[in-house]
Amino acid sequence: MAEEDRPPGQAFALWLTGLPAAGKTTVAGQIAQELRGMGLAVCVLDGDELRRGLNAGLGFSEPDRDESVRRAAEVARLVLDSGIIVITALISPFRSARRRAGEIVGADRFVEVFVDAPVEVCRERDPKGLYARALAGEMKGLTGIDAPYEAPSEPEIHLRTDRNTPGELAAHVVDYLRNHQRL
Amino acid sequence: MAEEDRPPGQAFALWLTGLPAAGKTTVAGQIAQELRGMGLAVCVLDGDELRRGLNAGLGFSEPDRDESVRRAAEVARLVLDSGIIVITALISPFRSARRRAGEIVGADRFVEVFVDAPVEVCRERDPKGLYARALAGEMKGLTGIDAPYEAPSEPEIHLRTDRNTPGELAAHVVDYLRNHQRL
């Protein structure tokens, strides 16, 4: 869509990155609920959903991970161009891929959010049994076990899911967005 | 996103199909404007935009066209799952690919819209100079010239852009959606 055709509105993407089981999907859902409650249109792009559909066929190798992050960023861009707020919930483990995502989305519309919890806590939670499978050797390339996670060095927002509830974190994000004239 | 997490709302996808220069993008924009004027969230997925981003790297071969339609349908599904109306503007020339798109999006959420004009009219308009290039032999595989377009046999909505203005057509679509309890 050409620049001049863009509907008005300061849409932005909250790019949630973090370890498996850090709480990205939960926090994304909570933020989406808050923003929708304010009458805003919000689209959540969840890693698991992307993997089942758009990124089916892509695996866990580094180029495949990069391609899946690229596609998510391209989708985010399209949705933003329609004036809709985007929240992505993707491990997106590599700094370089997140940087590229920011370029695709547009620096002024990209808000990096680090959904942080110690790996021991994530391993303990393990709602999908991924860590258990990786530790049992039944699964390879799990981020945080045998694949690297490059934590953001300067995330715009840093959330600690081992210290605060999802509701508290969502409220914090909304406050931040308000204070920074995003809302 | 699990069924029970879906935000309320009867989101649906208007899947605009038609020849190059049939008016898909124009009509999509007009419908989007009408629906936004009613306070609804609408996301437009335009073929040209998709080609520049998400589908960069895909060409015009039949498998590549099918993959680009598949990806558009997967994106539509994700956006619909967030309760947002989707309007796609893609040539999507093959019946089989459109059928598959309908399956991905979900039959109850998929509305096929045939944006129809005689190929002579499209060739006359040719805003991007594609027909001229194809007829001069500078471009291969243009739908309507040397690649087939399989017109929908039973589109849910049939629009003739050589007979009505975009505004009239958008109003007709909105009326149709109202009469069919989509709005």
C-alpha cells in the first residue's frame, strides 16, 4: 500500500522475544485484551500458530528460523499498514534476525519487548513439555537447551515474568505506551 | 490461537480474484474505507505488496503462484483469528488454489468475490503497463495473456468494474454483507 493510502493511526508492533515458556503468548494475550478494551484493533501473531500455517515446512535450522522471523515481520508490516496494532510472540532468538525484523517493520513502528525469565524457571514451567523432551534427547535444537538465545542488550521494554503477573506486566506495557505517546 | 481464545466478532475474508487491472486493489480500498467508516477493523492484503515482501523470491510459475496464494490465506487466517476483517486483492488465477485458500481460511469465513472486467478493458486500462510489456514480449506468464485465468464458476459476489464505479461496487458489497448477516 502506498504511503498516502495508509489509514490514519499510529500503529506499532510489540515484538515479544524470549525463551520457550518465558510467557510470551500469555503476556501477548493479556496486552491484546487491554488494548482491545480501549477499542483498538490488535492482531496477535503467535509463533506456534505461524509454525502450523504460514511457516509450515520451515524447521529449526538457523536459516529456517531467520526465514520464519522474516515472514512474521512482513506480515506485521502488512497489518500495520492497515492501521492495526501487532503483537508478535516469537522466540526470535537471534539479534541479527530481530534487527532485520525491525528494518522490515520500520524502526519507528518497532518496539522490542524482552519477555524474560531465568531458563531454570522456564524449564520448570514447561507447559508444552519441550524442555523435558530436549533434556531426554528426544528433541534437538531447543532454544535455551542446545540452541542459543541471544538476549536483547537494550530492549525497549523489559518484562520479568518470574517476578510479576501477566496482568501487572500488561498494565506496565500499556502505561509505557501511553507515556511514550504510542496510545 | 485456540478456539476459546478467539476474540468475539464475526470476522470474514473477502477474497477478491480477477485479471490484472480488473480493479481489485481499487475496489478493495473502497470496501475497506466503507467498513472502517462503520468502525470496523479491516486489513487489506494486496498482491503487489505481498510480492514485494512476504512472497519476495516467489515467481510466476504455477507452484510459486500456489505458494503465494497459500501464504496469503495463512495470513488471512491469522488476522481473522484476531477478529479483524480481511480483504485480499490477488489475481489468484487457479480454482484449485482458491479452493485451498477457502479451506485454510475456513469455509464459513471465506467470501469469494469475482472482480470482473473483459480482458480487452483490462488491457486498455493497464495502469502498470503489464499488458503492454507482455504483448511486446518483454514479460512472460501474464495472466490473461499467456497464462490462464480460471474465472470463478460460482462466486459469492460478482462485480463488474466495466459497468459500475468502485463506489457503487463497494456499496453493493456492504449491502450484501448486511443482508447476509455478516455485518
